[in-house]
Amino acid sequence: MNIHENHHVLLEVRNLKMHFPIRRGLFKKVVGHVRAVDGVSFSVKKGETLGLVGESGCGKTTAGRCIVRAYSPTEGEILFREEESLTEDMRKLKVHINSHRRKDNATQGDVIDFARLQQDDLRAYRREIQMIFQDPYSSLNPRMTVLDIVSEPLVIHTQKKSAELKDHVADLLRKVGLRPEYMNRYPNAFSGGQRQRIGIARALALHPRLIVCDEPVSALDVSVQAQVVNLLQDLQAELGISYLFIAHDLSVVQHVSQRVAVMYLGKIVELAESKALYRVPKHPYTEALLSAVPSTNPDLKRERIVLTGDVPNPSNPPSGCAFHPRCRYAREICKKETPPWVETLDGHGAACHLVNELSLTGVNVE
Ligand code: SF4
């Protein structure tokens, strides 16, 4: 989906790479690179949730952090559609960028390349993309009250006065299902689920159009996970926000994502509409992840595919298809040649040499 041709696309990531240098010795000489993200491309439509799934170390969190520009990517484009009605800050920034007519050509029409923005210019755009973190215990400063935590982005990005800030924070807390009377309490007075709600209120403060949710329910009890997921869905329906929902297994994203991308060792190996990916996976890695998704039909016996070994070291990935040492279908060609990306007309794509030969097992989803 090309952001320049399709006005429903809010974010398009093209060939994103984040390589971290490995330094050794007295002079910290660069002896190699960890290829945490190695040529990732996907898009997110307005009001859509895209699930980004893979085991620990596959690069999904690094990709999310590049998108919010916590990291400056090594290569690639992060194209984001500007809002039709610009805020005052955004209007000033646009004038600033246009007056400089930047050599890096970060803007093209109403699309801006986040990857090329300099730190000075990032401030106004950062409010458009926010992040919710995995661990609600460590992501909130224990020495700040809820009022301070939730209002911090407003203090940085707006000129709201103290009384206005309190009203705004009270509205945000109500929106996420917390009582405004608690705004003067500290995070340790709240449960894990409530802390995650505080994190969501903070992320909503600046009316972002995209939220990168980095495993937002992984650290929570199963009983609380559904409540937080429901809250995110309700907020999406009300505010039209888009989510990039990062998770380590497919059962979490099943009910929230319209489309799902599966990542392995810094690359996307399969991307499709959710139902298609769950019912008829095209990549053996997706099939293995799906075999761990609990079945809703107790009579249906499914084989659990146990992946042996860990995700290989991203500084020294296997040759050919990086999944070949763990793939039950691997053939000689898989060790030698990188599989091409093959996509059908309905947008279901996978990178596997045997994509047209294998008949893989999925799960039944509603
Ligand atoms: Fe398995 Fe080969 Fe496909 Fe890689 S290309 S997933 S090793 S069958």
C-alpha cells in the first residue's frame, strides 16, 4: 500500500533498517553489526490495528522504537501522513520546514518522512505518534504523581495553565476508566492493570493518530489483559486512532488486529489480513507460532510444533533463509538462497521458497 497513492494509509515503513555497531578493544573499533531490524516494510491504515508478532529478539520492539524515533534508523523511510487540519505547533513547523526547504527533502505533499527529520523538527511531530510500554511497573516514574505523569506531555507541548491541565488530566483518566480523584496518588498505589491505564492516558494526552503498543498486556494477569485490550479497542472506535500492536504470540493479537505481520530475525516473513493468516498461513514460522494458539474447539486435535533452539544471533544470521536451521520443511535451496517475497492479489505475502508447494495448518477463527 503506497502512502502517496492511497489516502487511507497513515503510516508506511519502507525498507527500515536498524543496525547497532559492535565495538571491541581499547579503541572501541567496530567489529560488526547487530542487524536488529533488517529491511522491514509495512503500512498502517487510518483507524486500523496492525499486529507485529515474533519471538523475543526478532526486532519488533526495535522497529517500534524507530517509528517513534527513540532510535534514529540506519536506513529506510518512515512515511507519515500529516493531519488535514494542522495544530498551531504543526503549522509553525511546516512553515519552518518549508522556509528551509530542507536538503533531505523530508516532506512530499502531505507526507513527511520521520526517518529524516532532525531532532529540532521532531518535537512537534512526536505528538502524532505515541508509545505504550510493556511494563507498567517500570515505565511510570515512582516519584511522580499520576497528575504529573499524565500532564507531562501537555506541559512540554502546550501552554496549558495548571487548572486547565488538571481538567484535561481528569478527562483522560475518566476516558481510561480511572477515577480523577486519584490523580494526586503515586503509581505504587495502583495495580498493574490500573498502571497500564495511566500509561494509556499519558499516551492519549496529545491526541496522537498512531500509538505503538509494545506488548501492552504481556506483563498483566490474564484476567486483566482482556480489560486493557477492550479499553484500547473502545478508544480506537471513539477516537479513530491507529495501533501498531506488538506482541510475542499470535493469540494476543488475534482479536485486536485487522492485519498481522510476522517478524523473524529482523525481517517480516509473512503479512496478511488476520483471518487469512490464521486460517491459511503461508510461512512455516507462522504455522509454528499458530500451533501454540489455544483451540476454541476441544475436539480438534492439533499438533504442537516445538521450535528447537533460540532465534539465531542477528549479528551473524544463517545463510539463505534465516529460518532454515529450525524449519521442518527446509531443503537444500533454503540454505543457499534468500527466499523472495511472494504476494497474492489480496495482499497476503510471505518469504518462503516453498510458498506455492506447502499446505500449512492454521487455526479456525471467527
Ligand atoms: Fe522453511 Fe525453506 Fe521456507 Fe525458509 S524458505 S521457511 S527454510 S521452507
